[in-house]
Amino acid sequence: MNVDDILRQSLRELGIGFSSSQIETLGKYLDLVYEHNQRFNLIGTKDKKGILIRHVLDSISILRYEKMIFGDMSHSGRVLDAGSGAGLPGALLSIFLNDKIFYLLDKTLKKINFLTMVVKELGLNNVRIIRGRAEELGKEALYRETFDIVISRAVARFDILSELTIPFCRINGKIIFYKSKKIFAELEGNREAISKLGGKVNNLLEVEVPNLNEYRAFLVIKKIRKSPGIYPRNFNKITKQPL
């Protein structure tokens, strides 16, 4: 079965609607990642089928819950992908949710350059790219508490990820973390940290990613009050002094 067939069949299994042009755009994205990953080491997975399953399908599997997560954005329709890397998941979600504006945030120049190329090559008109450090931009009025949804698929310690992302989200907005089975242990020790940052655990939505025999879920945090002005702290403090 070729890549396009795997993609189409997997989207059907997930209950995600798609058009031929969306499949074509996803295929182009996959080609770009595969080609540039050989030189720039954007992601750990090297083979095309592995990238499709572990990264592309994993990223867009959240659309199984599209209405629940993205359906009630009553404000600006702004979505921040914090630690976007190669555009996972923000660039891919923008292909399906073209009425939303996706902001892809990363600090690494080679990834920013790759994202800039992806946006141009794929014609992603609803994507904006931001280069910077989350702990600095999260304190700027231009970004702080201005996003309806903040998404992160970044691999980071849970308390670090919470402090870097929750301050970006507006009150009544949502913060979504892509998580593995570790989420249950992580939640046990971090509910207080989430509360300190103005958030409250709202839901845990499980998903079976086709062809990926691993546990996957989306932790949904609701922003219920403003984040205290001291957060996010300097990155060294974040890593050395957990909330």
C-alpha cells in the first residue's frame, strides 16, 4: 500500500473528512520533510512511512475531536503551536482548518527556515511563523493571553511545558497537550502547577492512531483565570525550580 492509500484509509478510520487537494498537500509536506530531514535532522524518524504514521497521522488525529476542540472558538480563531519544530502539528492542522489562523512558534533557525519554505511551497495562507523563546514571548503583550487555543506536541517535562504554554492562552480558551501513557503519572504531580498558572484540567481525549501501536491522548486544560505576571519565569528557573 502506498503512502497516499495509507493516508486515505487512516483518515477514514479516524472519521476525518478530507478532499483530494488536502491529500495532495499532505503528500507534498511529507516529501519536503523526508527530503530535508536527511540534511537538517528535523525529526528523529527517517523513513517516509514512519514519518507518515508517527508524525503526520499522529498530528492530525486530533481532528477526530474537531468540533469539541475547535468548534467553539468565539474570538479571533487564533491557534498557537508552541515548539512547532517541523510544523507538527500546526502546519498540518492548518490544511484542514483554513478558517483558523495558526501561529507556529519555534526558537531554532533551521526549523524556522524549513517552516517558511513549507508555508510558501504549500500555499498555507492561514499560517504565521514566529521565531523566539516561549518564556520571553509569553510575557509580551502582543502574544500573552491572546490565543484561543494553544497546542503543543513538544517533548518536554510536563511542568515546564505548562509554564511555557498556559500564559499564551486567553481566559476561557484551551491548552491542548499531545500525550503518551505517561500522562497519568504526570497529572498526579502537576495539577497544582496547572492551577497556579490559571488553568484547570478539563478533559482527556483518547485516540487510536492507525498503524501506531502506542497510547495517545489529548489533555485539555481550560484557562479559567489570568496567569500571574511572574510566569513564565527565566528558563533556568523553570527547569531547576518546579512549580
